[in-house]
Amino acid sequence: MPSCSDVDNPTNCLSVNDPDGNPTCTWLMLSGSCADAASSETMSSPVTCCSSQAAGSPCKHQSAELPDGLCSVPDQSGQNGMGPSLEEIQHWLHLAFAVYCPESEVKDWNCGVHCDAVTGLSMVRFMSTTGYTDNVAHAAMVAYDSQTEEIVLSFRGTDNDAAFIENWVTNLDAFKKKPNELQQYPEASVHAGFWDSWLSLKPDVMAAIAEVTASHSGVKAIRVTGHSLGAAIATNAAMDLKLNNGFVTSVVNFGSPRPGDFNYHQAILSEVPHWRVTHNNDLVPHVAPQKLGFWHASTEIHFPETGLEFKVCDGSGEDKTCANACSPLHCTSVDDHLHYLGQPIVCGSSSGVVV
């Protein structure tokens, strides 16, 4: 008798029975995998994102025929207001890491493990430009997610070379500005380079969003993600799109530097559901410096080790029991920045080639 984990498609997954002929497995739509119906993976799955015929299963679906649109990922408040589930965090990590891959792979949604983990995307658009932050080349992806009937917007971070990242962190400027796009919050200041990086991509992003909305009338929700510098750009994009373009936005990002000051933190808290994932001693979340008036967006979700256990931190943006626990001497790890939830940034159908 095959085990659930040995099965790689919905039909075979739902066909696995115990010796008495009772169904025993669940197909998890977000991860595209099969798990035991009594497993923690099944119990933590959104009920609309799994299918099982096992007795007592919480899953909404019982069919192996799972067309796009059946799965509805819960709102960012997650279960009991405590944040997104592990499965949802993993989903957004794959979207954040996929945009590091070459344009041709992203547009064809054939970039290896990160693309394979996310189904239901269409109208995938890729854009890039040389931004204003230390001449870093920026890139982003816009797509329509037919499973949630929303727009996905993902931003690439800095070059994933350890020496480059260390140099970028060391030489990052700390200039603030009050952009016109935040006139509703005149006291809020942002990191000038991070905001200008968003503006460098905005025209192409807006053009791609217009294409999606033209084909899918009524779509007003945009879910935004990114890693590293891309995480800060994601925060800025979500705020601008919410305040000035009429979209409902939310953010799950990874390894973000501080995007602005405390007043910006408060503005984000008022406007955009925002979840900021950090990993152990990752060095990037500790720039730009708090002592120069920069402050993180809330709420932080912290993975203190290399496993999948995490903590939902307080709403301050600077919880000293989370990423800030490594301050001031041990927040120096590039490896923790390049690996989240045990996942490296890899591309290509063969996987395993770090870019």
C-alpha cells in the first residue's frame, strides 16, 4: 500500500485506502502535495485549499478534479487573527524567490522548484529597470492568480552574491524623504532609495496591472511580496497602490530592511495588512539603522532557527524577542538572508543552481 507522501497527483492521492478500504490521504492544493489526512499539514491547510474523502476531514473538497478557482487563501489575518499559516508563508516565499530567475523562465512560469510550487497563475508579466538604490537592477512580476481571483505582485531583491550583499548593507545610505504619494500622511518619512526604487518600476507595473484588470473586470485586490530590497519595495508599492490607485493591498515579505520611520510604520498599520518574515540572524533587517530614526513595518513573523517553527511577534515592528534578539553583535548572517524556511534561491528546471 503506498503512503500518502509517495503520491504526486490528486487522483492517486484520493485513491489511497487503508487495509479496510477507508480513504486516508489529503491533497494539499497550495503545495501540490499529498499528506496523511490526520497530519499537521492537513490540519493547518485552509479548508478551501485541500481535498480529502477521509472520515472527519476538515477539507471542503472531496473531488480529485480541482480546477483553478476552488482554492481561496484566507485573509492575511489568518487563523484566529494570529497571522498567515505556515503553508501560506511558504506559498509567498516561492513567489518572492521565483522573481530572481531569468525573465524567460518567469514569463513561462517554468523556473524550477519555486514556480512548480505555485499553480493557477496566468498573464505573467516581467519587468526590470536600473533603480536608484546603489545602481541595483530591480525586477518585478505581475500575474493573475486564478485560485484567489487576485493580482500577484512580486519584487526581486539585491544580487544574491554574499560579498555583494555585505557591501550593499555596509554602504547603504540613510536618507529620508516625504514623497508626494504619501500626502495623506504628511508626517511619514521613507527611505529615499527604497521609495525611488519603487517609482523606477511603477510605470511598467501599472501597465501590467492594467492588462490584468482589463481581462478580469472587477479585480481590485493585489497581494504583494518580495525578498531583501524587494521586500521594502513591496511595502512601498502596497501603500502607493492602496492610497492612490484604489486597490486593496496586503503584504507578506521576507528579509526586509527598514522602509521608513515610525510615522510610516503607523501609516502602514492603518492601511495595509502587513506580515514581515524574518530569519534568525539575517543581517538585512537591521538596516537602515533604528538609531537614525528608521522603523520596521508590522507585524513580524520570526523563524529563529533553520526549521519551520515560527513566532508571531508583537505589533511594535521592533519586537526585541524576535529578529532584534540578535542585536547588537550577532545580526551578521548572509546565509540566513539567502535561506528562508529551509529554501535556497534556485532556478531552472534542474533546480539546485543558486543565482
